Amino acid sequence: MLWQPIWFLVRRLILAVVVVNLGHTFIWQLSLIVFQLIVSVIIYGNVEPLKERRANQLELFNEVSIMFVIYNMMCFTPFVPDIEVRHNLGFFVCAIVAINILVNFSVIGIVPFRSLKFKCKSRKARKEYFPKREALKVKWDERKAIRTEKRNVRREEIKK
């Protein structure tokens, strides 16, 4: 679907405009970033623009994680005057980011692990098949040697 690539570019443009032009108003920056996150969640949740279902779910998870982090960033503004609450929310933000990284690394690691597992199984199958193949190769080489010997004998008979 065409929504995802277009939204990808528009989102980057919004982010650049927000950071450059609204640098003095932090709450407007957060509001516009939350707006684009909500639109992204709607696109990934309803439209499902990517081919694989798992990729759509991963992108949706990433967007929701970013949304949690951005909502917690609002608590670092003067709306929350207590320093202890901000300190604890900082640990919560770190936990969300760590969970996001852990999930993404596990998804990245599953694919190579499955291919490695497949290679090990195929190697095991080759080890079981290899002696049979060698035996067939020896028989094939013996038959080939017998054929070439018969040809050589016929050629000698023809020459005589």
C-alpha cells in the first residue's frame, strides 16, 4: 500500500519542521510528535502496509513504545514540579527503551538462529547421506573404469 512510504516521508518532514521552528515551545513539539505517533499507530494497526504480519506487529510495538516514552517526556516539563517523581519516571523511560531494544534484538536474532538450526539439520542429513553417496560413487567409478577398459579393448581389436 502507498500509505506507509508517503507517511514515512511526511513524518520526517514534520519532525524537522517541529525541531527547527518550535524549539522554544517544548509542549508544541511533544504535541505534534504525539499526533504523528497516533497517525502511525492507526496506519500500522488498521492498514497493515507491510507484507508480513509480524513486521506490522513489530512496527506497531515500536510506535507504541515511542508513544510511552514521549508521554513520559511530558512529565519532565514544569507540569510535574517534584524532582523525585521525575527521577523515578526517568527509570521508567529507561525500562521502556530497554524492553524495546531487547524485543528488537530478539527479533533480529531469531532469523539467523532459525537459519543456523536449518543448516545444522541439513549438515546432519548430509553426514547420514554421505557414506551412501561415497559407496555409490565408488560403484560408479568402477563401472566407468570397466567401460573405458572395454572401449580400449574394442579400439585395439579394430586397429588389428
